[in-house]
Amino acid sequence: MIMRAAIVGLRGNPCFSRFDARKRSASALLVILIIAGILAAAIGTYLALTSQGNSNVKRSIGWNAALPLAEAGVEEALSHVVLNTNQFGKDGWTLSSEGFGKQRLLGDGYYSVNISGFPNGKVYVTSTGYGVWRASNYIARTVRVAAQTPSPFIPIGLVATNITFGGNFGADSYDSIDGPYAPRKATALVTIATPGRLLSLGGSSHIHGYVATGPGGTVSSGGSSFVGDENYTGPGIQAGHQTNNFTQNLPPVFPPFSSTTPRVQTPTNGNVAGVDYTYVLRGGDYFATNLDSAAYGKSLYIASDSTLFVTGNVDLSKIVFANSGLTGPHLNLFVSAPSVTFAPSIVGGTPPQFWVFGLPSCTTMTLVSKTTFIGIIYAPTVDLRAEGNAALCGAIVAATFECFGGFDFHYDSSTRGIEAKDFKILSWAEL
């Protein structure tokens, strides 16, 4: 009873009451702080999730917008190469080391597109679309398209800005559909043309065909030189075999691709029908720094349509095609070394099957003395030299042409029957 009375007495004490109240207030404050912390954490987590969700939504919108932007760049580039069959450097497209490029804003995004390649051949369009994400941040997606451009260029014979004939120059034509060149098959369909204003013939130069200069130009002939049909023996120029209104835009050559382009191969040696070859091309795109291996007789075998880009030395003694004529494989050889010398024998191929393209970095090409080159040379920025007693069956386009000690040029008129290639998309892929 005494203890109970003591406790009752303490509770009635004012000091005890104040201590108990403070204890209860502290507990309540602690509970409030804990609840507030939990609520703050929950709200912070919710806001963070909301912000992250919003960011993800915006990123997704940018990601989805980037691909149509990239495809819009592809569409503009493809329209450009179809409409501009002679050159790409117009309508706002600017030239760089990567080719022709353009950038265009569309809404809050944009695309940057590049065209590598050249008219009358294969082009690669690389387009990157940039969809806006937040502020100045963009999501990028890239599309790469390979396409065959329309090819309006048809070789007419020998075309060069400056032409110098030395020694005994002779030109005529034949049709490789009827077999290899032979004098008895010769016709007079070749044209020797320059966009310049002067073409001079001298000595015993003879052209069974036509000559042409640029507007207002003249052709002079001296000695026993002549120009006329297959029965004309001169001297001078037969009526109807000369014109002075020749104009033709010959676009420069650009690299068809690079060593890092997807699906580009490296040429390697191989065995075909029991014969070893230094290089075998079985179709597609190939890149090489040089073709100068001495193994297996410096030979190149073409099994299927191929494009080969060589940046260095080319030293081949033989190029063999699987079949000749319309059903045979084709080789497009791009060369960019400063100086290139050709002396290979062409086995089983006709001129339309073999095209050599000279890039602007290739300044000189030489046809070796006492050899016959079979093919078409398209090198509008290259100086082409033919050494004594060299010959070519096919067609030539060069910046300058000069021959020494005699040169026989046999234009393959079957190139006039080359059907202009239609525009065709070869591949389309997102990188």
C-alpha cells in the first residue's frame, strides 16, 4: 500500500508530468520524421521513375524519328543520282574526301547524307538521321544503300582534251561480237574527238572513221594523213567525216568503296579447273593495296562480275575471263596510284567486259610497247601514253593522249550496243 501510494504521489508531481510530456512529444516527432522521410523517399522515387520514364519516352520518340530521317536522306540522294547522270556536284551537294555530301533540317531533327561513287557506275549512299532527344542531344541511326546508277555514257572511240599523234597512228573499228579484231573485219565507225579547238594529223596517220573538235574548232592534216571511210585512201579528210560541234561532259572518277566498306573482299589466289592463279575474283567488290605478287605468273582470273579497287601498284601479266562476250563476266578495275603501266594479255575477254577507271590521283597511264590492250579505259583526268607499236582494242577517254613510234587503235563498235543500265538498288541495310 505504501509503494502504491508513493507511485500515485509521483504521478501527481509536476516535474514527473513535464518529463512524460516531453517524452511523448519526442516520440511523436520521431514518428513524424520517419513518416516524412518515407514519404519523401517515395515521392523522390516516383519523380525519378517519372523523369526516367519521360526520358525513355523522349528517347524512344527520337529513336523512332531518326530512321525516317535517315531514309529521307537516302531518298534525296537517290533522286539526285538519277536526275544528275553526268555529275553530282550541284543542287547544294558539296565535294569532300568522302564524296558528295549534304545536310538538311527537318522539324526538330536533321539528316546528313553522303554519296560515294560516280555517275555511270555503282554508288554508295550513307545517310544518318538525327532524332531529337533532349535539348541538344540527338539519337543517330545510319542507313547504307548500294545502287547502280543510270549509265548514259556510251564510248564513241578515242576522246581526250588534248591529242598528240606521233609516228604512224592508225584507227579503225570492228565488232567483237564477230570475234577478235582482224583487218578484213575492219569498219569505219570510230570517232577521234576532242572538246578543244584543234586536232592536228600529220605524217602517215590514217583514220577510217570520223574526227571531231569542239565548237569552232578545226582539223588540220598534212603529209599522207587522211580521214574517211574504209575505202578512202586520202590524202586529206573525206567529206562528211569531220565535225566541229563536239561537246561531252565527262565526270571524274571517285572511289567506288573503301577497305572498310561492308562485304568488301580481298583478292586471294585460287585454283580454277586445275590451274593456279595469283588472284581469283568470284564476284562482288574487292579492295587491294596492290596487285604485284609474282606467284602463279602474275595472273588474275575473273569468274563472275566483279569490281576491284587498287590503290597501289598493278603488275599483271595475264587477265583471264571465264567466258567472253555478252554472257561473260565483267571486271571494273579502279586504279588510284600516281602512275600505272598496263601490259597484261587479255584471255577470253572482249573490250566491253573490261573497264579500267582512273581516279584523279592517277596522273599517268602507259600502254607498254609491242603489247595489245583489250578493254575500255575511262580516265578523264589522266594523261595516257602509248609507247611505240602498242595497240588497243576497245575505247579510250582521257585528259590527254599521245602516242610514239606508231599506235594502232581498234574501236570496238559493240560498245555502241551497250544498253544503258537502269537505276537499281543493290542493297539496303541499317548499320
